[in-house]
Amino acid sequence: MNELISNILIGIGLSFSFFGCLGLIRLPDIYNRLQSATKCVTLGACCILLSLVIRYGFNDIGIKALIAIPVLFFTSTSGAHALLKGSHISGFKMWEKTVVDHYRDDTSEKVEETTEKS
């Protein structure tokens, strides 16, 4: 039974990873692409790691996989946030059909500060 559940989780993880990689190719701008990669691939990798915990139990492989899940989750999301904020500050244009830009005010303040210092 554990092997069946593990195989199902591996299949779910592979499909999330596949759709995340497909999003990297198909989506229009860096912001959408990084969101696809972060959310889908992180969830896919966490499902695969969870399948290792179920398959091997709490031995050395299972415990390492269990420790890797929160590390991967938190580092992936915070790294993606830093990349997106840096891309926005650097001036990468958003897709023309983008509805909301939450960083617009932050960027305009940074530009004003740098022009005042010059």
C-alpha cells in the first residue's frame, strides 16, 4: 500500500513539475514565468520528497527528505520574491495585459531617491 501511495505522489509531483516547466516556455514575461516555476516546481518537488518519506519510512533517506521539504519551500519562495523585486527595479517590462502592479510605488520611490542623491 505504501508503494502505491508513493507512486501516486511521484506521478503528481512529476505532473506539477512538467506543467511548471511548460509555463517557463509558454508564459509571456519574466514575472509569470518565475511564478509558474516557483509554485509548480516547488509543489512537484515536495510531492516527490514526500513520496520518499512514505516509501522508505523514517530511516536516513526519509528523514533527509522530510528536512528538505520545508527548506525547499521557504528558500524557493523567498528567492523567487527577491528575483522578481530585482527584475522590477531593474526595469523589466510587464506583459501589456497585466492588470495590477504592486511594486510600481516602490520603484518610483527608489528612482526619486537615486535622482536626488545624484
